[in-house]
Amino acid sequence: MRPIGRLQSGAGSLRLRSNGRRASGIGATILVLGALPPWWTIGGSGLAPQVGGAFDSPGFVGFFAALVALFAIVAPEAFGSPLRIDSWPVHLALVAVATLAIGDSVVGAAVTATGSRLPLSSVFGLTSAPGLWLTVVGLAIWLAGVAQIVDARDDR
């Protein structure tokens, strides 16, 4: 380790982390990237389409929860010692908050689409909602990683 002020440089030591933390990091990164493209498209066929995403709904909470999870995974390596934020209850709480926020966003868009008499397949299709599908894949990977972290309890 090469100290950089209070921070440590441990080039590549994140590869030595547990499988759960690695999966959580990959899933949270995919979720962060999935928050950028549209999550739904309401309208079309003569009407101007109304496009929404993570930052137009409670889904932004999931975005920030994923950023905090990434910080929790990387921070112990940066500071060179275990931190309380990198504990299994924190990981579980973050993924739970993200799941609820993303679920609330999807339900809200579905209710709006149903009120507009649009089929949900046109609102949440792969081409009209690429960000949502990317987010769902990231959330599934993140959930699997957190399940491994909780299963191991103090797994580092």
C-alpha cells in the first residue's frame, strides 16, 4: 500500500473482495448506468411521447442508494481499514430502499399508462424503456450480491 494522505492506494486489491461484494458492486454500477436512459415512454401514435426516467420519479432514490453502496464497497480499500458503512445491515438497507423506490416508480408509470389506455408492453418495451430493463438487471445482480453478504454476515 502506498499512502496518499489519509487514503491508501492498493492497486487491484478490490479483486480480492468477497463474491457478494463484487456482485453488489457490479449490480450497483449497472443500476447507476440504467438510471440514465428512459424508463418508460407514454404516448406516441400521433401524440407527443412523454418520456420519463429515474430522475422524474422516486427512482432517483435507487440511483443514490446504489452510489452509496459503491462507496461502502470501495471506501474500506481507500482508507485502508474496515468501516462501519461496509456492514451487512447497511448493504441490506440500501438494496431494500432502492428496490422500493424503483418499484414505486414502475407502479406510478403503470398507473399513468393504464389511465391513458395504453398497453403496458408499449410503455415498458425494450425499445421504449431501455433504462428500466438495465436497472432491473442491475438490481437483480445487486440483490444476489447482498444475499451473499448477508449469508456470510462478516464476509469481507
